Amino acid sequence: MTSQIDRLISRAENLITKLETLLPTKAQPVDWDVTAWRWVMLNRKGALQTIVHPHQIRLENIQFVDKQKEEVVRNTRQFLQGLTANNVLLTGARGTGKSSLIKALLTEFSEQGLRLVEVEKHDLVNLPEILSLIRGRQEKFIIFCDDLTFEANDTAYKALKVVLDGSLTNTSENVLIYATSNRKHLMPEFMADNLATAHWDGEIRPSDAIEEKTALAERFGLWLSFHAFDQGQYLDIAAHWLKTFDVAFDADARQAALQFTHTRGARSGRVAYQFARDYAGKLKLHE
């Protein structure tokens, strides 16, 4: 009899635990004394989670994208000074500094009131809730969406379209969206889309599918492309990072940098940085 009661009590406790996870949790106060947050979902309730140690990247460490960097910095300065500014989309090759450039803005301008909120693609449906939290604050917020892509049957992009275009509720003047993507139009493009393109008296009329796929990217007022680095640029970046680690870029380092790309199949700023960390660490370990 006692064992049956114990089992009933255990089952009741397990049931209560499961029910507690379904109940809405009390919203935690936002720590506004920090400079960066990540939007997270806990027990079906969204919250701004503090990023205690944001990635510190300096603008001068991002090389060979001077034009793109100049445009993004100019747009951000306009934003911070209360002038008109645009949402930004950075597209192009992997490892060319798209995400690093946005992170470097926080390092450069946090003392001027710039703040960063990182939002994953699947959480974009919560943008209205995020905007309601930061609307009216004195700081300037960049909502950062990294590696933003949508599949053909993905409807999450509609929430982003509403915020970019504005709805019956105007987007707050203290918020901009900066996004990065390896896809030019954020969505996959298929041959079937082009086959549906119509031709009328020499005029090309894109299919509805193509129009839909380009519409989202076109809603970003500032749209910048990043291109893959050549060998010389890759080596220059590797030399720059080795210098920051107090290691000379001699003939041995140059050869090692070239060999390092064979294991990665690409030449990019990210690969150059990874090489420099690996090479400098091994060299100092032997010393």
C-alpha cells in the first residue's frame, strides 16, 4: 500500500513539473546598463537576454571592404545623430567580414548610445514584441539578423517585411535592422522560376515567384555586396593578424598560410584569422 502511494505521489510531482513548464513565466526585467542582448524564448515567453561580453572587433581590423565599411559607418552615424538612415543588408561570399562589420559598429559607437539586439531567423515573428520593449528609449538599437536566409516554403519572412515596410504602427525612430546573408535575394532561386518568366513584344516580365523572392531584399534601403578575396588579399589579412599576435610574416609563414587554405577550400578573412591564431599558437608553443 505504501509503495502504491509513493508511486502516486511521484507521478503527481512529475505532472506538476510538466504543467509548470507550460505556464507563462514572469517576465524578467531587462538590464539596460549593458550594450548587447540576444532574444531568447523561455517556456514560450520571449526575453532580452544580456550578452555580458560582446565580441570586441575593431573597424580597422576589417580589411579590403573599404567601400562597404564606409557606407555602413556613414549610415550608422546618421542614425546616431537622429538623421534619416536606412536598414542595411550585407550579402556575398562567406568570411568576408559581413558579420564582423556589424559587431565592430558596437565597439566603435557604444559610447555614443548604440545598442545591438541579436535575433535569430525563427524568432523574427517576435519583432513586434521586441520593438515594444525598446520603443521610446533614448538609446539607438540595431536589430542584428546574422546569416539570414529563407526557404521557398518559409513564411517567417513576412514578419520582417512588415517591419521593413511599416504597418499601421510606425517603426520606432530608434531602431534599424542590419542583416547579413550569403544569398543575394535571401531566398533560393530555381530554374523553374525563370521558366515562368513571360515575354511580351520584347519586354521581359518576371514571374510572380521571382518578384516575391526579390521583394524582401529590395526593402532594405542600403544593400551592399561582399566579394571573395584573391590570394594577395588573403595573405595581407593573414600578415595583419600575425602582426597583432607579435609574429613576423616571413617566407615560412607565407607558405604555411597558403597551405592552410588547402584544408579549408577557400580564401577569406575568416580563414586568414584562423590561420594566424593557429600559426602563432604553434610557433610560441615550440618556443
